[in-house]
Amino acid sequence: MFLASIFLSMGPRNRIMKTTFLKECEVVRDWHVFDATNKAAGRLAVEIANVLRGKHKPAFAPHTDTGDHVIVVNAELVKLTGSKDEQKIYKNYTGYPSGLKQHKASVIREKNPTRIVSQAVRGMLPKTRQGRKVFRRLHVYTGTEHPHEAQKPTAK
């Protein structure tokens, strides 16, 4: 009863909680490093997409871009579960008639091993202008070396 009387005596203006949204200039973008060694491609892509969008931050809002930069190393060692290495098909359309190219995941792993990770992450981002902007902050590399040491990335 005592708390209720205090709450009512504060007046209607003081009871309203305000939601604050960050402006573009107020967002602090950190750098994170993910090691893809022996991790399932889809599970890794979910973690990366959440960090790229900023869902790990308390100030997340779907309409604002609060995400961080992500560096993925050892992309060639990412794991595909089951028999997806031989059964999963990656498609690429050139834009010309009869220009649909289809390759198995094992061929993609030999030609361009970073495509497996980047395409999995791209599929988990919004298909909008914001999603394309967020995807530019993903940096995928084969091997353990990357050129972003000056940004002092934190390991995830």
C-alpha cells in the first residue's frame, strides 16, 4: 500500500519510461575475430550475423545499424555436417540465357573457400539496403592471418 501511494504521488509524467535510440554518430563499432576451425557453417553464421547486426548490444533496434565488424579466419576449415560436401549445390546465375552454373560444396571449397561462410552469413541477414550495408563489415580470410591487427579485434 505504501509503495502504491508513492507511485501514484509521482504523477503521470514521471511514470513514463523513455526508449533511447542511438544515432549513427553515437554507435561504437568494435572488431571481433571468429575462428571457423571445425565449426558447423550454419551455427557459425548465426553468431556472425547477430554480431554484424548488433543484436548482442543492449541498444539494438531493428531499424538502426548498431553492429560491429567481424573477421573470420580459417574459412577453409569450416565444417559441413552430414553429406552436404557432396550433396549441397551452390548456384550462380551469370545473367545470360542458360547462364545458371551449379557446383557442389566440395568444388566451391577448392575454388573459393571463403564463399561457404560468406554466403551462409548473407542468407541470415535482412534482404534490404541495411542488410547489404551490414554485409560489407564482414571480412573472411583463409588461414590465420588477416590485415586488421591495427583495429585490435577481440576473439570470439
